[in-house]
Amino acid sequence: MKKISEHLFQISLGNVNAFIIEDKGLTLIDTGYKNSMNKIVTAIKKAGRNPDDIKQIILTHCHPDHAGSAAAISKVFNVPVYAHAEEALLIEKGISGRLPMHLTPGFINWMVYYLFIKNSPKHNEPLKIAEKLIDNDVLPVAGGLQIIHTPGHSAGHISLLLKNEGVLIAGDICANVSGLALSTVYEDVALGIKSILKVSDFYFDKAVFGHGKAITEDAQKKLKNRFSHDT
């Protein structure tokens, strides 16, 4: 687990990241593809933490690289799963995304789409969403974890703001694989850009992403500057 801030840690699962917030137990944010549970458990143990301390799972959205292991982890550790109400409609049916999806420009995005997304699973194991989140909800985690509804990549996509530590957990509103860029696919690209600009009106110094490296300083300014001319 790579430490991002006082309470937030990043777990690399290959081409996608999951996150742990440590505060009176562990909150797991996103779960990787199906069969990622052992990688997550191993990372937690290597960091000297106990996987049995997982208290809840929060999903940024329903896609198979983020929600693929949610049902398995929820069952094994007997913990609730939270997601936005729009995503819950799909997650509870085991549906892993909406069509059509629109590919964004660039060779890297083209390559990622054909290597990882085009033939990725179309279904996740169904699971019950214990709490359906909405915009501006604040969960009692690490002094306040604010839900920001950020549609575009997916209709019920959420980003999470760890307010006291100035950290944005951006999910897939954009990526930082080889520099800040749009995610590979969106249900609605224009709406996705509006969501990036929406979060950039909040204060945060650091940002972490479903795909790519963390930004460890001036993250708010960097997101706003990078995407403010894309509308």
C-alpha cells in the first residue's frame, strides 16, 4: 500500500488502482477486476494491517475493472457496499456498464481500448448495494468523505473528496497514465469534461486516479488548467 496522505493508501492492481482509507478500520474504494481479492488482501497484510478490519466498500462506478471483485470481497468479509443510486441499478443486476461507450482521441487510448476494454467482461457478480449515495453526501470517514457525483464516464460515477486531507479520489473522471488526459471511454464525453471542471472547483492539493499515478501537489490547479479548454 502506497501512502498518499495521513489516512489514504493506494493499491496497484496492475492497470487499475484500488484505495484504502484507514480510520477506525479500513474502507476499501474500488476492487479491481474479478479475482483481485487475493492481491488486495496481500497488499493489506504486507502493510501490516489486518484485512478483517475492512468495514465497508465504496464503488466509484460499475465497470468491471472497478467493481469486479466487490461481490466476492463483500461476501468473504461480510461488509456493506456503497455506490451512487444510478450505478446501483446496474450493480444489483450484475451489469458492468452502459452502451454505447465513446472512445476518446489518442494512440494510448486506442491501444488501451483494444487491449483491455473491448473484450472486457460485460457482467459482474450481482450484489446488493447497502447505501445508495447521492451528490454532496458526507460519510463519517477520516473526518468527512464527501461524495461528488461526476457523470460522464458512467452515469452514476462518483469522485470522493477527503476533505481534511485535501485529497481527491477521482476514479475515472480522467486518468494520469502518461500525463493528465481524458479516460479512454465515456458514455458522454462532454458531460465527463463538465464533471472534471466541477470537481476542480473544490479544494484539494493531491489527487489519485483509477488509472495512473497520483498527483501530489497543486492537483486542483492542474486539473482545471488541463481541461478548462476542452469544453
